[in-house]
Amino acid sequence: MAEIALSLVMRLVQEISARLLLDASVLAEKDAALLRSVPGNIRYIKDELETIGAFLGVVEDLQEGYPKYQMVKPWAEQVKDLVYDIEDCLEEHSIARTHNSSWSKRILSNNNALRQFAAKLSYVRSRIVEVSERNRRYDLVAPYESTSSYMTITVVLDHMRSRFLKGTTQNDTSGDPKKEVDSWASASPKETSRGAPKVAAIAGMCGSGKTNLAHEIYNEKCHHFSCHAWIELSQNVNVTKVFRDMIVQLSLDSSSQTGYIGEEEQLAHHIQEKLKDKLFFIVFDGLWTLRAWDRIKRALPDISRSGSMIIVTTEILHVAEDCTKSANHVYFVPLLPEWKSLEFLKDLFLKSENGEMSPEDKEDFQDLDLDSLKVPEPPFETIAKVLQKCGGLKLAIKTVAQLLTSEPPHKWGQLCEHLPSLLYNDPRLKKIKRVMTRSYKCLPPYLKPCFLYLSIFPEDSNINVATVLRRWVAEGLVREMTGMSPEAVAVRYLFELFDRNLIKATKLTRNRSCKTCWIHPMMRDILVMIAQEEKFSTTVGKNISTILPAKRFRHVTLDGRNDRALIKSVDISGIRSLTVFSEPSESIASLICSLKTVRVLDFSNASFPITQQDIHHIGELCHLRYLNLSESSICELPSSIGMLPFLQLLNVRKTQIRSLPSEITRLERLQILSASRKIEYSCHYRNRHCSCNSEGVTVPKGIENLENIEGLEVLDVKGSTHSTVKDLGKLTRLKYLGLTGLTKKNSEEVSDALRKLSPSLIYLYLAACRKNGTLCCLPTDKGSLEFPRLETIKLDGHIGTMPEWISHSLTLSVVKLHRTRLQQNNMRTLEGMHSLITLALLDSSYVDEELVFYSGTFRGLQRLELVGLPNLEAVRFQEKAVQRLQEISIQSCRLSLFGQRNLNRLWDVFFDIGVVVVD
């Protein structure tokens, strides 16, 4: 309940020591007493933060069975609100001390404003005293050290990424799990030979059927073994009780029917000695931690009768792999594809003995198929919604089927409409609610707010991973660890959620990293309810009830117009993030003026235009860290944009902006600057994110002041001064760079800047000026440019010859070309690149009539895109060419394809009607 506050406390404790005190000379003599209270209050707040952190750590460990749990919960909410207010005060104090913003000037030049600021500090101090006294008065929580490890990440996840992305996609269609897991168990255990017991694991999302699968194997195989046991585990496992259950079920102590009595260590030794000569089969169902497994496995012998078998079920992939010591002995239970979900649902309906369904109703369901569900009429529309809500999860399908069959079919539409509320309140759905809530509660404190944050995104949407990571950082939900930036820690958090099967990868980038993810609809419904109870977030819209459990929420989403003004639905004074999809009743301009504590503003998916007037007062939001105005109607940024000292991300892509104001160079903490001007251009690629649909913007002098910038795109070098292009080379932390407007005239300055930036660049986009530009003047020799970390390069414009330095890159995995006008002989430069995974030839980037992939070339290529190549008439794949190719897409081309039969690993094919396959 207090994990958000805990995250902020730990971060603030680190930063507070660097903050200076307000200058006493700015106050009038009559306010001297008030001034003297400021330094003392700042010091007091700093000291109290550490104590608050200790209390919150204790609260995290409390269970619902704790006698004073219901009293502790509101107290922890008060502490959480208090920490938010503390952070606001400290940041405002920091801004005032720098004297470089309109906010600080207003404070320092106005006695009344200064008195208000000092009074706010005094008020916060009094609240700290009040909250602390309340805890002492009711003896709620004693300040001992928490057993939770706040920042302990239990496993290094990098080596497991490919497995997460491969095995956790939403529409995984693996084979028969019963046969695969069944093959692990020996059909006829040997009587005399000895060996190590075989350990297998079944992993998957909560409710996916892990336990049922283990039960099937156990019931079928247990009679082959001399002794067997089924052991239920819990999150806080009592190992002594587990050992006693094992002794009873395995019949290892015939003298006692109630179990062997002894200490944990004695019990473990006793069981191990007895099992050494046994042929045994044990299932441990519901393992949560490696710590618990390390304690349990002390009772398991290293050597026993050959054929002994252990199966572990768990939601957590790294736990499964560590138990088995091999990924080959872990079976991941996938979610059901749509057609299997429908068959399972139909089977449940037809076997139902509930009298609410008539024989005619059951007969209608027997003929249901996926095509019939496309009919927008009941009950087909309702069944389609049910399948979407269940998301391929077996427990969800089974639970909802029981709910529907308990009511006549004409009521199903209403039940489906209210399913989110029923999920949290209806006893008939309590099993799936309990299972999903347990998965959330078992998260470590640092992951809970990050997971809750996903509830602000619309249901069934593919959530952009880059957006999530940047917003986590901007919100302060992650912090630096030793040797790691907040961004790197955020990535670790994300893969921990993958590891726990709480989110699924739905789309990969061209270099095979995760681009979008998905959260199960019912899990999201659970998170929405928890988030409202915790006063963490809420959604306001036409389909959302205006009767909320509280008025003060930290994160608010506008989704669907509501006649009731937002300011009347929630207390906007404490909002930390506002995500807008639909237009509110009040004006955006007046709404922005009211968001004094907001850190994140995201209008990127707004269904209405954001105008110049709307952002006029944006500079007054002194706490703002994340501002996304992409695809809005604005034509310039106000000069007040430079008055946002904490701004980390600014996105104004696909707007009408041509140049950025000089004040942009004051944003010393800015890390990501994405800006471009939307243009009318016919591109064959048909992608809203395609760079061809926009042009770069000019940036002012002083760009080198952005010392923390890591992403800068798209900069128009033609419209910028030579000194500005030269100063780009001073941004040594730059990882992502996009430049447009390249010509012969500026090629030398651009090349010099690229040489200086080459050690850090991961992504590079270079585009020639559309009228008379060219990329021909870029260096082409092998040693002219070296990019030791470059992963993606996009070139847009006539290039003449492919640069040799591209082919000698050891890390380059994505090459995307527009209008380069290459020929077959130019492809030789790319043929031998072992790191190349994706090749995209787009929009007249290739002008020969035939494209040949020769034998033995492009050995690492997995994805090929050919789009908008009007000259191309034939594509040929020779035998043993591109042997790893898995995906091929050909659009807006009229050509013949030869040699597709040579592509043995090809599984995803998309061809326009103009493609003829010839074999």
C-alpha cells in the first residue's frame, strides 16, 4: 500500500544532502522569524524522511491478518500523501535557490509569495509531527528493520531476454503440453540402477493451467513409483510443515500417523536418508522464491533410485530454470489461441447442467466458429467480447463460463458489460480474483507501483515499452543503482514483470527487442480496482462511474468525454500525471494552469487538436518531467518552456513546428528531445511512424548546453548554422540521433560531428534534403567512420555507394533504406554482415530490375522488407541463401518471387496482390 511513498523516500534521502538553504537576504526584516524557520524546517524534513522510510518498510511486510491492519492502512495512506508533499516542497526550494526560473524570481521578489512558501514548509513539518504522533498514539507499527529487500533484483535477466520474448507472446501456439511434460517422466522406472532425481518445472501465468497439468501427470504416473507426494506451497512457505507433509505422504515414518516431530534441519536429514533408496515422485505446487527452494531441496537426495521424479510449478521463469538447472526441462504453459479458447468455451457450455440454457441454445453454440463471432449481433457479439476479456487464460474462460451459464442468454450482454465490477465484487468470480490479486501482492515493493502504472493504459491496447520506461523514470518509480542509470534499472523492472508472467511481449522491434507489451484484461481490471483503492490512479470518462472511492489520485487518465468537469471529479491539486485521450469539459489551457504538481503530461493520443493557446502557460508547471505533444496542432513552443528545470523528455514530433526556441538550451536535465514537422508526402510504407512523413526542425545556438541529452531527433542541419552542427559533436552522451537536410555543402561538418559522436551512438538516421540533397558526400572508406555500438541505421536519399564502414560494423542489426537508388553490386557491401537481422529496402531504395540473394550470403538475416520498389521485377533466393530468414514482407511491388522453397525457416509471409510466387 505504501510502495510508491517508499520509492520516493529512498530517492529523496539520496538527493537531499545536495540541496542548499534559501538565502536570508531576500526577506524583509519583519519576516525574519519566518525566514529563520525555513532552514530548520528543511533540516527537520530531511531527518524525518529516513524514519518515514523505515516505517513504510515495516508496513510493506504486514499481512491482512495483522491485528491492526485496518488501522495501519489509512495511516500509511497519510504517510504516502505526506511524502508527495515533502517532495514538492523540496523541489520548489531547490528551484528557488537556483534563481534561474520565473517561479524562483516570483518567490524571491515577492514577500507575500515568500511567506507562502515558508508557511508551506511549516505546514509540512506540522503534518510530519501529526502523522508520527498518530502512530505512537495507537501503537500501530514499531520501527524495526523491514524484511523486504527494497532494491534486490533476484536475478540477472539479460541472458533470459530472448526466452521471455520467444515464449511469452500473447498468441503463443505451442504444441501439446501434456505430451511434452509427460516425456520427462520415465515410462518404466529401472529397478536397480541409481542416479540423480530428474527435476522438471511447469511455468506460466496465474490461471493458465499449470496445476491441472501437473495433476494429470501425477495421477497418471504416481502408481509407477514406490512412494509419491503432492505438496502445496504458499508465498510464505512453512518449510517445517512441508517436511512433515512429505513424511506422511511418502510413508517414511510408519510409527507416526501425524508426522515426524523435529526441527527443520533434522527433518530434512531424515527425509533425505529415507529417499536415497526409494523410487519417488514428488510435485511441489506453487513455488514463489529460490530462497524457499534452497531450503526445501535440502531434503532431496542427490542420488536415488534411477527414474525418481520431481515436478515444480511456478509463475516465475527464473525460479523454474534455477530449480531444473536447465531451460530444456522447463515447459511454459501458453495462453490459448482464439480458436482453442472458443472450443474450450463451447465445451464448457455444452457440458453445463444448468437449467438456464435450453437445448436450442446449446445447439446454437455447437455450430459456433470464429467467423460467426464477427456478426455484430447477440449472442455472437457477447461471446466475442468474452473471449477478448478472457485473453486465452483457462481459469478465466472456465470462471466466466460458469457465470454465464448461471443466467439466461438474454442477460449475458449485461453481465459482460459489468464484468470488471463483478470480478472484484461477485463471489462467483472470487477464485480468479484471489489468484490474480495474489500475483500482485507477491511482488516486491519496488515492482508494485510500476505494475500498477500499467492500469492507466486502455484495455487490450499494445503498450509502447519505450513510453512505459520513460514514464516510470519521470515519475520517480525507479532510481539509480550502483553502476546503473535509472533507465537501465527500469529495463530490469520490465523484464522482472516478464519473468513473473504478468505481461507479454506482443511486438518486437527490428533488432528483436520488445517494442510493445500486453497485460491480461482481467489482470488489468484487478489493477484498476487496486489503484483506485490505493488512491494511485483512476480513469475519468463517459463509461466510468463518477462515484469514486476518493477524490485525490496521483495519476489520472481522461478516456471518453464526461459532462462533469474533471476538476469536480477529482482533486487535481495533487495529480502527478495526466494522460489524455478524450477532450475534457473544461479547456485544456485552464486545466494545465491548475496542475501545479504534475510531472507527466501526455497528449500524444488525444482525439482532439491541441492548440497553441492550450500550452501558453506550460512554463508554470515547475515540476514537469515528461511532456508529449506529438501530432498536435502547435506551430511553436512558448519561450516559457525554458523554465522547466526538471524536464527530462520533450516530444513534439509530427507537429507544425519549424524551429525550437533558444530557451530550449536551458533545459540542462533534458534527456530526450524528439521534434519534427509534419509534411504531406506520399510514402509507400504506410506507417504513421515513418520518417518520410516529416522533416527536421532547426535548433538554436547553445545546443551543447544539453549535457545530459541522450536522444535528439530530428535536427534539420540545412536550416541550422555551421556552429550549431559543429556543437553537436560536444554531446558525448548522445545515443539516438536523427539528422535531415544533408547536402554537399554541410557534409563535412556533419561527418566531423559523427566522428566525435560515434563511440556512443546506438541509433542513427540520416536524410538528404528533398530538393537537392544527397548522401553521396558522406565518408565511405572502411576507417572513415567507426560506430562500435551502433545497432540501427536509417538512410534516406541518394547515396551512390554503400559505405564500407557499415559492412564492418560488428553490432549493426538493422539497416533501413529510403530513396538510396542502390543496385545489385551495392548489395555486396551488406551480404557478409553476420550481425544484420533486419533489412528494409523502401521507396525506390533499390532500382535494378532483379534482386538476387546469392548462396551463403546474409547468414544472420531474419526479416526482409521490400516496399515501394517500382523497378523491381524479380527476387531470387538461391539455395543456402539467407538460411535464417523467418519473415518477409513485400508491398507496393509487382514482381515474381523465385526460390521461396529454399527458405526453410520462413514462417511469416505478407505479400501484396502484385507478387507472384514461382517455384
